[in-house]
Amino acid sequence: MKLLRICAILLLPAIAGCMESQTYFYHPDKTLEQAKADCETCHEALIRATSGGTVADNDAYFESLNRAGDKCMQDKGYSMLSKGKLPEGARTTPIYPRLLNHSVAGK
């Protein structure tokens, strides 16, 4: 069951990775590489936080993971911005494989 949970956390965003997100985590003082590193830290925290639980076969479980990931990035000072609100010259990723619904952007 633990393997199923970890696979779900890792594979669902990877499958979504081909799509382009319209929402980006952006911090004005961070490079794209730093944003990716912060995202990795949040992803690792998500895995640790869910290591004792079970994967429910519904959207509520994944929504709770998404909220936890959002909170982690926001706690690090990131804002969620639409692509049109990003500063000129900001570099972006497609949906970042470690986030469920968002991409990251940086200078």
C-alpha cells in the first residue's frame, strides 16, 4: 500500500507534466533553479507527511496533497501568479513534476 501511495504521488504529476500550467509559483528574489530546489524540498515533505496514510480512491486525497504543496511553497515566500502576471524575462517550467497543479518560475 505504501508503494501505491508513493507511485500515485510521483506518477500523477509526471503524467500531467506534458501540459502547460497557467499558474506559477514565483518569488522575486529566486532563480528558476532555486525555485525548483524549494519545490523539491516541499515534495519531500509531502512524502514524509503522507508516509503513514493510505491513498483514498478519490479526488479529496489528491486535493489535500495539492493544498499542502501550495502551503509549503507559500510558506517559503512564493506567490501564485498567472502567466500574464509574471515579470518580463521570468523563466518558467511546464507543470513541474513535483507539484500537482502548478509550475515554477524564476529570474
